[in-house]
Amino acid sequence: MNPASIAVVGASQRMTRATRVVANLQRFGYRGRIFPINPRYTEILGLPCYPDLTSTPEPAHSVVVAIPADQVPAVLTAALATGVRGAVVLSSGFGEAGPDGRARQAELERLAERGLLICGPNCYGVFNIRQGACQFSADVAEPLRPGGVGLVSQSGGFSHAIGEYLMQQRRVGLSYIVSCGNQAGLTVEDYVHFLVEDPATTVVGAFVEGFKQPQRFRRAAARARELRKPIVVLKVGRSENARQAMLAHTGSLAGTPEIIEAALKQWGAVQVSSINEMIDTVALLSAATGYRRQGWRVGITSGLGGECGRAADAADRAGIELPPLSDASVERLRVFMPDFANPRNPLDGTGAMYEDARIFPQLFDVLLREDALDILAVNLRVNVPKPGGSAPSREFSRAMRERLKQPTDRLVVAFSSFAGGDLDPEVIQTLVDAGVPFLESTETTMQALRHAREHRHFLDRPVAARAETGPPRSTARPEGRGVLANVEAARILREFGIPLAETIPANHAEAAVRAAERLGYPVVIKIDSPDVAHKTDVGGVRVRCADAAAVRAAVRDVLDAVGRHAPAARLDGVLVQRMVAGGIEMILGVKTDPLFGPAVVCGFGGIFVEQLRDVSLRVPPLGRDDALAMIAELRGAALLKGVRGRPPADAAALADAIVALAALAAAHRESLRALDINPLLVLEAGRGVVAVDWLVEFA
């Protein structure tokens, strides 16, 4: 990341990727020693060229490799032997290129295990902006703009496009650009960790196709919270098509999207869903590091009435508060605005502000003094003007700069109505001089403001204690594997304190009658089979069996139905369960991702759970506050509070069950494959919860 000398293997007298690295190092003023490596030449771009790494005057700190893939392992082996510590492998043809490529990537991984710090392969490389250390194969535009944003991306093209655009168009300063490609050695998480610890970096942006060390990311995020540094993540791969595209691109396998999103949210990462949203969010956060007001109330002004309406809609969708202006501000505005103006928030400056240069500075001053506002968002058109055309935004930005020479604790941003076209550098530079970030579309501006607010709220929340309550629980692996027998599954659930409806197995009808008489009528009869995950789908449930005759008939009916619908299923008899009346049907479960581990799922349950998809997720460990937050974010959460005369449900007991399930998932993290409790009946407040049906599967 900060090498004192760099060797470039594969540089030539043609402008190849390797030669471009040498040219970039010279162009951007790198002060360390540069060693081009190629046995065919004695000089490249005015520098002495060496036949191999053993011939350089001193061992290079870092070596850049851009040669055919099959030659790379041998070169890196020699590099390690000569004392080289870091390697940037620009070459492609590794994990993304079939069996031979995967074998070559495995060789690089073995070298990484021996201590060689490898960036790549199949990447653009590493660019230390402040030092001009451009081990980066793209043709980056000048001038560079050092600053506080660090970028890491598996995609080389996106690392270049985002980094260059931020520096050139937005005038946002960068500390590092990293493209890590296939991650044979160092991973996205390693670079995020480095950037979080780097004093020159204030905001970290990450374009991620596949994580490899999620727990390292979690530790980096915890450290970022301590340092109050935001990490902005664009994670691609929600769709199956995207996952296949990534497999072909960098050899990455995406984890379960919902689990990854839940984990990133808990760890405090700012998650964005598009490149434009990422750029605007990074630009805003880098400019807002000194914003200290507690409020996030926004005032919007534009010279376009239509934009005021559009901005109000975008703010509403993003959950951004647009408070009304005070009577005093309205009266001050009426003094200089035209009679047909309607002073409100968003504030339409009308076409008059383009014709009368006195209006905008006064309008801006009034809004900046408004006690009801914490943030002021000014809509400007900032495209490069046509030759001889008017450029009112230049005057507006200069007026903003002059006014902001006076101290203010407000956050001021400028935004365009849409993204497109080159930006007027005169306007952007004037805004930068005033400390005003420019954001490029109404929608992403409101999303960026929401992200900034939510991240601040995350930082300001106390770090919750994660201790689970209750007696010590066994973590012994259950007997059996696959879908567990009902008795074994019930034992594990009870062991962690999850209340279950009293259930007795029976292997024939008369045993079922005795069980029903012991439990008390009415009862439910269910099929008992480890091969039947959804009992109602195969006719395996009969409810409200009120006497012995009904129980005998129910046993016969469910066995016959399952025999018809699932003839290959193993049958262990039936389950006789006490009928539980009332309650709201919920689902609790555990989903497992190979890398991120288990996640606890809570939602409204029953037979329509897949269709409704009203669920929330968290990754263990969970405390009670986490569980209550999971419940609160469900769309149907109001149902638990009691509606239309129904009493409130026992949400506190539901939260306790979530915490207990999280403890179970954490205890059996390595072997639990899936768990479903559907339904979990949430009874009236004070009566608790009870699991009615469950399925537990171990690897």
C-alpha cells in the first residue's frame, strides 16, 4: 500500500498493461525506485530494465505482474525467494477461467499462505493517491485529488470509473483505489480493515461481489464504529443471474443475499443499491464528517416548481423530514419574492431568481437562518453550459460561497435533478471551496441523506450487551443427522427454553387414543415423518379431534393421505398434540450461509409465509433489544398490538423466543443446517408463546 520500490514484470516498449503501470508511476510523481523487468530490453521509458527479479539493485518492496497466467506462479515464487513482500497480479486466467485457471489460483493461494501479500489476480491493482504509487493498470486522468475517501472493489473497471469520476467530476479527494479481483491472497475485507485503520481515510467505499472473510469485515466494522468512519457497501449478486455472472467474472460465489444484508446492517455498514447512489453517498459522507447537529430536518429550494414537487416525493419515499417554514421566515421571504410565489418547504424560488440576481442570496440566507432546518439542499443545474449560453448556477454557487464564509452549523448540499453529462468545473470547484458537496440526482440525494442520518443514529446508539439469559445450555451435537426425529428436535428446542405444545408420539391408533386422553381433548393428529417437511401439503394434519373415534379416524386418514402423496416417505407413526386455541401465527427459523453462518428469521407465519414474505433477519448473537427491533420492523407488527378489539399479543415472550433461538443457532453454528418453527403461536399478553410445529435439520 505504500512501497518504497516497485518492480514491474512484463513491461515492454509497447504500451501494455505493465508498461502503463511504469508510465503512471512516472506521471504521478512516485518517488520510490522503479524496476522494469523484461529480459528483452535494457531500457523502458528511460529507466534501466532488468532481466529478472534477482538482477535488481535491491529487492523490490512490491512487484507488479502482467504476464501470461501460466508464468505467474513461478515468477511469484522467485519474488518471495528474493524478499519481495507484496505482489499485484494484473494477469487474468485464474479462478474465473475453468479448471486450469482454478489450479493456478490455488498455487497463488499457497504462496499467500507462505507470507506473500497478493492483490488479485485478474485486477487493476493498487493506487496510493497521496504517494503517487500507481500499481494500477488503468489510464487515470489528471490531476489527482488526494483526500479522505478510500475505495476497494473486486471489479477493476468499477474501481477506476468510480475513483476517477469522484476526483475529476465531483472534486472529491481519495486516499486509495484498490481493485482486488479474484482475492487469491488479500481480500476485500483485508483492504477494508486497512482503510479503516488508515489515518488519511475518513470514508470507505466497497464494491463487493463475494465476501471471503465476513468475520474480518465484522471486526473492521466494529473498529470503524469506534473511529466513527462510515463504510459504504454496494454488494451485487441478489439475483441468480447476477450470481452466475460473478462466477464467470471473478470466481466469486455470493452468499445468501438476505443473510448478508442483515449482517451488514447489524454491523453498521451503509448499504447502497446502485453506482449513482454509492457515489452520492460517499460524496455526502466525506463532506459531512464535521456535521454535529442532532437533527436531520431538511429544507429544499429550487428555481423549478416541478422539481419542488419531485423532491418532496423523493424525500417522502426516503423518509426525509421536510418541516414547514416558520411564520417569521415566510414573512421575510415575502418581502423580496414576487407576489405569485408561495413560500413553503420545498421552496420554489420561481423563474424570478434567474432574472433578478438579488433574490437567490436573500433566499439562501433566510433558509440558512431558519431554526426549523438542520440541512439545506439547493437544486442547481450544473451541466457544462453551451458556448455563449447563460450559467446562472455559477452565480448561485458564488453566492453560497460568500454566505458560507460566515460560520454555520448547518449542513449544506447542492444537487441536480438528474444524472447526465459532464459537470461545470467552475460551479463544482466553487461549491467545494464553500464545503458544499454536489450530488447528482434528486432521488440519490434523498437516499444519501437518509444513509447519513441512519449511520449517525447507529453511531450514537450505545453498544448493546449481547449476553443471552437463562441457564447454561448444552452444545452437544444431537444424535442423528439430516432432518431430526420429532423427539430429538423437541429436546433441543426445549433445552434452549423455547416453549412447545405438549406432544406425544404414537405408532398406532390405540396408542394415539391413550395419548389424547392423557393430554385432554380436543387434540391435533399429525404425521410423524422425517421426510415430510410440510405436513399440510400431503394431508398429514387433522385438527379438533374431540373424542376417541375422531382420533382413530384421524390416524387412519393422515396415514392414508401421506401414503398417497408421499409414498416413499418414512413413517414413524403420528404425533398427538394438545390443541392450542387462539394466538397469532408467527414463524421463527434459522437460515445458514456457508460463510456468514446462521441467521435468525422472524415473520408472520402459517401456510402463506412464502407468499407474504413479511420477515426480518438478524445474525447471532442477539440481545432482547435486537429481538424487539426485529418484531418492530415487520409490516404486520401492528397486529401484535391488538386491532379491532383484539387484545395485544405477548410480544415480550416472542422476543424471548427469538433470543433463545439465536442462542441455539450460535451454539450449533457449525452443524445446524436449517430450523423452522411454523407456526409459533403468540398468545395474549402475559400468556407467552408456544411452538406448534417444528423442523430441525443438521448437516
